Amino acid sequence: MIKILFFIETLTGGGAEKVLRDLVNHMDRTKFDITVQTVWPCDAAKYLDPGIRYKSMYTFDNKVNRLRCRIEAESRLAYRLHIKDDYDIECAYLEMGPTKIMASSTNRKAKKLAWVHCDLTKAVADPKAYAEKSAPWYERFDRVVCVSQNVKEQFDELFRNRYDSTVVYNVIDDDAIRDKANRPMPENIEKRRLTVLSLGRFTRQKNYMRLLRAHKQLLDKGIEHDLWILGEGPERPKLERFIEENGLGDSVWMPGFMENPYPFMREADLLACSSIYEGFSTFITEGVVLGKPIVTTDVTGMREILGDSEYGLIVKDDEEFCKGMERMLTDAELRAYYSNAASLRSRDFSAQALTRTTERFFEELTCN
């Protein structure tokens, strides 16, 4: 049996946290002894299936422990104090903090993997400085795992092909997504008209200002529709100011984080991704699983999911984004075409098939 550790900051939220939960919950536990460890404590029983071992570095998330974490990470003590064990594979499942901490591993036997979930050339303010700072971390890993071919290409370019990198696609629980999508909408929520939906943290990366501006332009042209944005994050005040200043309070709904967003995705007529960068978008992949029409910016990973606008409409800039939304909202046949195309594409995102591929990667790694 292969003893494997997945290390990440937290299990809550979306993105990398969600795909990690889906991966470990689908892995064959007759072949893998799985431990998930977070920096900050989580309600693991809510996220992880029985039989998966869970640990956290700290008992509480507070100012004192955050200071401890920084000091211990900088002094290369975090691994020795909180993580050490006899693993065959150690996975730092997120860039930045987890990768830095895991780089100080003292387990010489373990194969060490650093997961990269996004285009680092766009995710950090100064890519060159980041590459110089983080190069010593990546040197201590046996393999860098990128979640898409685009992410790999950008990583290899940023680090000048110094590290052994490979692509392993994210696992998503397609059956669970469909099951949750079939649950009823909350009784107090009423869909009034054509609805566009987006989902994710309110951060610079998601660029919801682009989405709000497009929404306003289309309303000004007489294209009536509502916009639902599900999520939470630091840019909420900025978005709320724009909504108030432009009189969009009646057409934009931002209810916060939703534990089950899939009934809302099911009811929406169009899914929109306005991001500046991604890695391999969980939101868009889930939209494909649900057979939804999609408009997205041309960010990392989208062409691997949607082809050359074969399964969803990929656009380049703010102007094209607005035009793409307009095309979808004013052409029911086009929405139906992309809905059918997404349904066909969804066959390629079986959790079982993607998990087996990932397991073979782990098995081959330990044989070398």
C-alpha cells in the first residue's frame, strides 16, 4: 500500500481545495493509505470520506498562530514540528505556503510533488522575483504537477525548464454535481427572466468588474437579464459600490458563499467567467458537466476544456466578452447549441476515469 500525504492550507472554499476533496474521496483505499493535512483546522468529517486520515498544523486560526506559522516556515521548522511521518509520497497541493513548507521535508524516502493550479506569470505581481524566491523550494521536489498543459507551459517558461514537470488533470465529482443540481432551489429565490451566473471568490483574479460592466452595457442596450454572482471575498465593497453607483441593485444578486451552488447553475441560462487568469477552472468544468452554455475569457486551461470555442464561447478582451454575452442572451438557438455541445464534452470528465489516471501516476512514481 502506498502511504500518501496531501498538504494544503485549508479544505474550505472552492478551487484547489474542492478538487483535492474530490480526488481523495475517489481514490482506491485498498491501494492508498491517505492523509490530508491542513495548516488551519477544518471540519474534516464534512469534507472527507471515512478512512481518510486528517491532521492540521495548528489547533486554532488566530494572530498568534499565524505569526508562529510565518516564523516556523521561514526558519524551515514547520515540517519537522508539524508534518513529519513515514510517507511514500508527499504532495504540496498548492503554490506559495504549502510548497514552501513542504520544501523543508526531512523525509528522504518520500517522492515529493509540488502542485501548480494557476498561471504563475499572472498570479503574482512580479513573476521574475517570485521565480528567484521560490526556485530553492522547487529544487527540493521530484516533480512539479500542473493542472493543465497551459499551466505547465507557463511554469516551464517562468523557471526556464529547470524542473521535471507533468500534467495531471483535476478530478471533479460529476455524479455528485448532477445529484446536487437536481435539488430544489430555496423557496425564497425566484428566477424572473434570463439569468447569467458566475461563481468564485471576490478577488482581483476573477475580475467581476468586467462582468458588471458588461451587464450594465447590455441593460443599457435594452437586453433585459439578471446577474447572479455566488461567492465572497475582499472585493465585495468595490463591487457593491459599482452596483449602487450604476443603479444595478434590482438586477444583480450577490448572496454570498453557497454550500450547494448547483441548483442555481442549473437554473441559469448562461454561465460567465470573467477571470484574468485561471489554471483549470473548476467552475467551468462543472458547467460543462451540467451542460450549460458558457462564455469565458481566454485564460489558461479554457481551450483544454472547451476546445477552440467548440464547447463554449471563448473571448479575448472586455469588448469581446460583452459581445459574447450579448450573442448568447439574444440567440436561444446558440444557447441550445452550446448546451448540447457541453453535454457531449461532459463525458470526458468522469471522476472515475480521471482518478484512475491520477492513481496510475502515483503508482508509477513510486516504482521509479
